[in-house]
Amino acid sequence: MNTIKTAFFLGLLSALILVVGGALGGRGGVVIALGLAAAMNFFSYWFSDRIVLAMHRAKPVTRQEAPQLYEILERLTSRAGIPMPKVYILPEEAPNAFATGRNPSHAAVAVTRGILRLLNAEELEGVLAHELAHVGNRDILIGSVAATLAAAVMVIANMARWGAIFGFGGRDDRDGPNPIVLLATAIVAPIAAMLIQMAVSRSREYQADQTGAEMTRNPYALANALQKLEDHGKRIPMTSAGPASSHLFIVKPFTGRALVNMFSTHPPIRERIRRLTGR
């Protein structure tokens, strides 16, 4: 069911790009919008992992530097039948973690220094299982596609906004320029794209929780970890997090910016815990 929902929401995002492109430049705008979306998806597929890791100043670590991380990941990947990912640590005190990469053979798992200090071994295993579930479920690629499609909507909507201001585009053959349509598109489209991206992310988080709990055979460990991450994460802002990458993390990073934190790409922690533990 989550897979069907995800495909539906990605289809909505793609349709939104066509609508915005059409409002901006008719048939020509649709063609340009499709080309922009295709180019962004190609770039995201091949380079999104490097961009995200660099954005968060992630540093690769060796087995000697992080023996516990490697031990847990090797045990879980063996159990799940997926390749061992690259391992990174973020120089952040906010407790959090994410996975990135275009497929299981080119995946990376990154954790913050704060999460290593906060969680015990069982809770850390639950978090890493959740991230490996994203890898195995191909959620990383889906998240990247959703993010780039949403970004394409934002770019085209911004073009529509300037078109409305300067009175070009948004044209049909009979009536000529329609700045009102352009302005409405510029306002509504980014909000719609953000809501669709949130829906995609929330659907994948529930599935990764379930798969991760099955992998460890200990749903309470992940549930306890989620509660700790929420409690501590609210008090410690993440300096490198932003709207473009917040959906990747196991819990939504607290950034200290009220407007950013109003829109959550993650389902409520209480509901995630209820689904994991049945209470």
C-alpha cells in the first residue's frame, strides 16, 4: 500500500510540473518543464549522495575509528542480504542519522556524534536497521526523485512569479498573457509540491520503521530510540540541516527556524512508536 501511495504522489508531483510549465509558456512551457525535471532527476540519481554528505560535512570513518558502528552494520547487512554501506559521521551534537545513495551497492549511512553518545547498543542497532531498511526498500532514490521534482516545481514557479511581475508568459492563443494565472500558480504550486513531498516522506518512514524492526526482531529498541531522539533533538538545533535534506533523517531535525519546522516531512513520533509497539 505504501508503494502505491508513493507512486501516486510522485505522479502528482510530475503532473504539477506540467501544470506549472503550461501556465508559464503553454505547450512550450510543458516541454521545458519536462526537460528541466528530467535533467534534475538525472543529476540527482548520480550525485545526490555526494551533495548531501558534503552539505552536512560528513566525514568517512574506518573500522578502527568506529568499531561499534561497523559491527552493528555488518551484522544487519548480513541478515538483510545487502552490501555493506560506506560509513560517515557528522560533526553535530544533535542526535540523528540518515542514509543516502542511488542503490544498495552505492549506499552510505551517516550518524551524528550526538546519537553515538545518546543511544545504547540496542537502540543504535534499531536506528541503523531503520536506515538500512531505506536502502533495501530503495527509499533513497525515491526521496531523491521527490526532492528534485519538488525543486523543479519551485524553480518553474519562481519563473512564473517573475513572469507575472513583468507581464510575460502564461499565454493562450486567444487572450495573450495572463499574469493572474501566473501569480496564482507561483503561489499555489510550491505549497502543493511541499505537501506532496511531505506525504511521500511520511509514507516511507512508516515502512522503514516496520522493516527495521523486523530486521532486529526488537521493535522496542527502535521505539525507545525514537523517543530519545525526539526529546533530545528538540533542545539541540542541527546547524547544517535545511528543507532540502530534512526528509532524509530518521527524525526531523530541529533547526531553530519556526517557519521551517512548521511543515514536517516526518510522521508524529508518538504514532510511529504506537505502530511499532502496538500501544
